Amino acid sequence: MSARVAIVTVSDRASRGEYEDKGGPGCEDWLRGVVTSPLAITRHIIPDGRDSVAAMLRQLVGEKADLILVTGGTGPAPRDETPEGVADVIEKELAGFGEEMRRASLREVPTAILSRQTAGIAGQSLIITLPGKPSAIATCLNAVFAAVPYCLDLIGAGWIETDPAKITAFRPKAK
């Protein structure tokens, strides 16, 4: 059975068709290059804002998405309210994801400290927020994805296998 992955691009300009979405395709390309198990991927583009993010996430959690990647809206600008929308939906925050993504990004750009990336669990969905630039998305996913398959196992979500030459998924050995 395919793991259900939803990719949400948060951008006023992309949602109005004024800007080409690069974050959504960047997420999908990264996943397809690393994940070896079947994936059913949907992509969505919504405007910035706490309410639009929360509404989309509630819909996707209700549709039983296993993994939800949200790209964009994680900076300090006034319309960047993705983390607030996520906070309205999640039941458990996984702060280590944001910490590790910022640590990896800081090796490449000093402004990574401005990032407000996070992750959390809602129902049986893992939600991870990411920057909007494809190279930054790759940096962040490379930093944290080894933990994603086991997290999905723990919450009863879909199964994901990775190409160990690219990312070695960590799963504890059975006793």
C-alpha cells in the first residue's frame, strides 16, 4: 500500500498564479529521489496565513494523509504564519525537527536562524514545515528524514522505505 503524502505550498503569490511554485515540486522531487516504497502524492497551493494553513491541514489530516510537508511561510515576515497554523492543528510538537533543520541550514546561510520550522503530530499524520526554496528544502529533509519512517510507524501511519545510499531510515532492531 502506498504511503499518502500531501505537499502544501503556502504562498500568496503562487496561490494567485503570480509566481511559479518551486517549493511543492522541490519537495516531490526530493521524495521521489529518496523514498523507494510506493507513494501517493498530492500537491496543494494555498495563500499565506494562519487560518488558511490550519484549514488545509485539518482537511488533510481528515483525509488520512500519512506525511504532510508544508513549504513556505516559516519566516518572520508579517504574512508568515505557517507555524501558528500548524500549532492550531497538532496534538504533539516535535521540536527536534525544527532544531535540526535550523542547525543544518545554518551551515549554509546565516539567515537560517530566522526560520521558524517545526513539526508535529495530528491524528495519524506527521506534519513537517519547510522553507520554500528547493535547495533549502533538500538541506532540511536531508537533516531529519532518517527519523521520519520510524515516526510514521509509531503513530500508525503508512510505511516508508528509503534508499540507504541516500538516507538510511532508522528503525530499532527487534528484540
